[in-house]
Amino acid sequence: MIELILGNMNYSSWSIRAALVARASGLEISETILPLGFDETRETLIETTGFHTVPVLKSGELLIRDSLAITEWIAEQAEPGRVWPIDSGKRALARSIVAEMHSGFLQIRSRMPVDIRTRAPAPEMDEALQSEIQRVLTIWTTCRKSYASDGAFLFGDWSAADAFFAPVVTRFRTYGYDLDGTAAEYASAVWETDLLKQLRQQAEAEPWEIEMGFLGPARAWVQE
């Protein structure tokens, strides 16, 4: 049995990425949601996994933390093409931009936290934030112009690259960041996938609310 331990779908960008990869993999993977920001969640995570962050994948005695490590493990179990592009060139480029997303974009993460349910004012746009946003848009438009004939996503068919950029699509919606041209078309394609529609519905139905701080959840409560 494979189990994926996740945080809130409304708030946890790394959980969203792992969930989208898992749900597209064709593997039977159960999901357990542990809401972020509560002391008991941290205690449960440490007791059951030895870690204090999500996502975590469990398969028998195997415990894997970190969304990218989980993605690679799932890719090795799934049929070719379910996670990464089959073409070796596309696959290398997909891994490259996923690694960039995984290790960078601190301004976007800290100043535009994921909150799928909410529509909020855009943060003050300075050079650092605008530079990161522009880099995201450059990645999207470059990939789409290269592979537009192969499908609607970054490398044609859906892949882990789209899963890793999906939370950014939701951020642009939340903070009203206007897109146009190729970037807008791509963001719309991701937003309207059955995968993200299902996840959005799940986020809307969650009872937990979080007040986000610079380094993560500052306060959490359950809706009355």
C-alpha cells in the first residue's frame, strides 16, 4: 500500500504538487490530509513519519519526504510518460525547470502564498518579485512555443512540470495578476484540467483556515 501524507489542499503548495503527480500517475495511492498550523498535526507527523513537514510518501517501511523526491519515486513505479515526458530531450528540460521551481522563486512563495479559496490584493510589486514572475512567464512561453503542436501543456502532454507550476497558476488567480497571450492560454489550460478542478473543489470544501506568516502558518483554526 502506498500512502501520501499531505497538508491542506487550499494552502500547501508542495502538497498540491505531490498530489497532482500522484493522481496522474495511474498508481493506487491513498491520501491522508493533516491540516497545517495545528500543534497536533506536527506531533502526529513526527510520531508517524519522523518528519515535521509535508508531503511524505509511505510505502511499506519506506518513507520519502520532499515533493521532488516523491515525484521521482512515483515516476519509477508508474508507466513511462505518466510523470515525465517520454522523449529524452523533453524529459531533461522538464526536470530542469522543475528543479528551478523546487529550489527558487522565494519572493513568489513568501509574498504570494497559496490560498485557492481567496481573492486578495496583489502584493507591492518591486523588482525582485517582478523578476521572478517574469522568469515564470518566460518558462511558460518558451516551452509552449516549442511544443504547442504536441498538446496544451508545457511539453505537450501533462507532466510533473505542469504539476510543479500549477500552484503558481493558482497564485496568479488569487492575487489578480493579469496574464496575456501564451502565458494566459497555458494558465487557463492548467486551471481547467480535471486534475486541478478536483483539487480546487477539495480546497473549497476544507474546513480549516490559516493566517499565513512570512515563514508559513502563523495561526490556524476550524471554520464554524
